[in-house]
Amino acid sequence: MPAGTSGRRLLTGWGGTAASATEVVRASGGDLAGLLGVVRSASRRGVIARGLGRSYGDSAQNGGGLAVELEQGPETINIDARTATATVGAGVSIDDLLRASVPAGLFVPVTPGTRFVTVGGAIASDIHGKNHHVDGTFGRHVRSLRLLLADGDVVELSPDQRPDLFWATVGGMGLTGIILEATVAMLPIETSRCTVDTERVADLDSLLAHMDADDDAFRYSVAWIDPMASGRSLGRSILTRGDHARVDELPPRQVAGALEYRPGHLATIPPVVPGPGVMNHATISAFNEMWYRKAPRRRVGQIMSIPQFFHPLDAVGHWNRLYGRRGFVQYQFVVPFGEETALRNVIERLADARAPSFLAVLKRFGAANPAPLSFPRPGWTLAVDVPAATSGLAELLTELDRLVLDAGGRHYLAKDSATTPEAIRRGYPRLGEWRTIRDAADPIGRWVSDQSRRLRLTA
């Protein structure tokens, strides 16, 4: 869709559930007058900004209303090597930012499991990665941002300049305005490779002990968990930890191209996957067994590329299509340290339900930031994909919600497609504070999404 054009589209999140018909307009981030015209043309159903559609649920769609996609490419990236910062248009993807910054010796401070998210989306969702226990969320590294308000004003925000609105925007799911540009503190690196330690872990108790004892020695840490294993094998996993490689850690043949960055592409899943997809109990059980057994018992210091370590699924285009036409739910929650029993109970319940899932990852979170709706807090976070066609899924998720909330946990808005207003109220005790700031910035209720209506975030 060329810039400035519009069309009615049936939108979903990456999970492919809860489609809604939304008028989508592509607007130039550099044409403020044109963007204002688009925003002011919206009906009473309101407006939401939409990036690359990688939120899993309905946070970037607006049934019967308007969604705005900012047209901003790599030409809006301005890297300052002296200050190790990058100023970029909010519509720029992390993919484009990495292609510009890695050869310059800089890495994004936080990346999720895909590089195909926009910088604006990274701020609005306050994304986290494998390094939260060390570096916090993406929002922690935003030095300033420009925000289009409901009345047409553009304001500059930072942790020191209108900090209340800045932190309401970080993690605010696009409901305070349209982020136009941001300046982000980057991470200096010597190479485009990582040194990675991998270990096969037999059960959940051993995994938690390993991560609790040793994670702080690594910048990045994540565990793949087999969510279908049960009994003595409950929580069996592959623990992967690492950091950016120094030049002196590279094999001699790689030194000359130490900062080369060439993300690859292996295949694309076709638009139509027969039947309910390939995700069934038999295929995923076999895959999980193979995946666990092929991992080394222990391997130290393996050199991996940035795409291999951070974004392995990006090598397969439209991998979400493997779940078939009905799509899938990604269920992500955090429970505080000391509530390991609740974590165990969730994993046991998933295994008992025999839900076919192979994407389940566990991480340790560090300190929270000041944003009222930021998801991470000190504790354990688990994210698991479950096909939407799973029998009894609604009842299963309701039971998991109870376990999480009773343990003092909460759910991630950027992944959510199935929780309830009550779950969000219990999980985010500062929701009222956020609403007050948000309502002052948008008294006419211009910024709206399917998710904000479903969860009554702005009610």
C-alpha cells in the first residue's frame, strides 16, 4: 500500500485470532500536516498506530475504526557513534536499525525474539529480551521521544521532560498518542557474533537452580522448555546463555569481517496450510523429543551470529501459518520470585492438557521500570504458544489466569488475546494512575484499539 493510500482490511495479530475489519491508512511520518489530516478524519471508533503486526493479539487493530501505519524507512536512521545513540523514525523496524548500526559497532539495547517490530511498537509494548535481568526493557534505554497528541500538538518527552506522560507512553500500547521518533541509547559491540553456552537440563527444579545461581554472569539468558514433558521430566529444557563476542574470541578467519551483518532467510510458509495446521500432539511430541535430544549436554563458547542467537525464527517467513487457519494463542505471564510453586503448577497443567506446543521459553526478570503498564517485574516469565483449536482452551486459560493472579503475577499486553478486564486490573495495580495520565493527554478518547475496548483499559 503506497504512502497516503488507504483501504479496509481484515486485521489480526501475529496469532491470527479475533480478526476485525479496520480502515488502514499509510501515512508519512515526515508529513505532519498529512498525518494530522488522517487522524482527524477518523470516526468515533478512533485511531490506533500499527507497526508490522507482530503483537500477538488485538492491540494494533481497531474494528470499525482507523489504524495508521507510519511510512518511515532506513533513511530516517541517524546514528551518533560519539554518544552511542540512534535517532530513528518510529516506523523503522529493528531489522533496518540493526542493518545500519551493527556495522558501526552498535547493537540495539533490547531485542525480542523477532527483529521485525518497529521502534514505535518496541516502546509502546515496552519490549524485553533475554537480557532483562541485566539491562531492563527497551523503554529504559529511550532517551527521548516525540509524540503526536490527540489535539494535534507534538510534544517531546523524556525521563526528565514530562516524565509522567513519557512513562505512560512506554508500555502504553499506543493509547497516549502516535510515537513519531525516538532517540535510543545503543550498546557498543566489537563484533556481530556472540559467544554462547548451551546446556541440556533434565527438569524444572534443576533449571531454576541453574538460572538463579548463574544468570547474573551472562548478559543474555533464556531457556526453551518442553511444555509437553511430565513426571520426572517436567520442565526439561535447553538453557542458552551468552554475550557479544570480542574480536579476540573470534576464529582467525572471522576477524576481518568482525562486524559483518547478513541475516539470512531459509524458507517461507505458504499462505494455506492444510487442515488445522501441522501442530498436533503427535508431531509436536516428536519434535520436542528430537529438539531436546539434539542439544548438547554442555557446550561452552560456541560462536553464533546475531540472527542465530537472537532471531532464529525470522529465518522462516510467516512461521505463524504452521498453526493453520484458526491461529494460536501466546500466553505469557510473570510471577514473583518465591512463587515457583505457581510456575510449576502452570507447567504441570499445560502438560496435563496435552496441548501441542513447542514454543515455550522461560526467562528471569530483573527490576521493573517506572512505567505503570510495563509488564516485567522481578520474577519468572514463561511464554508458551498453544493452537487456538486446542480442545478446552478457554477453560485451560481461565485456570492458568487464576494460578498466575493468585501468585501476584500478571500478563503481557503485547501477547494477550484471551485475558479479561479483571485479570488486568488485578495484575496491574497502577492501571488507575495510568488512566489518569492518559485521559489528561487524550480527553476526547481518540486513541482506541480492539484490545483497549476488550480489556476496558481506557474505561
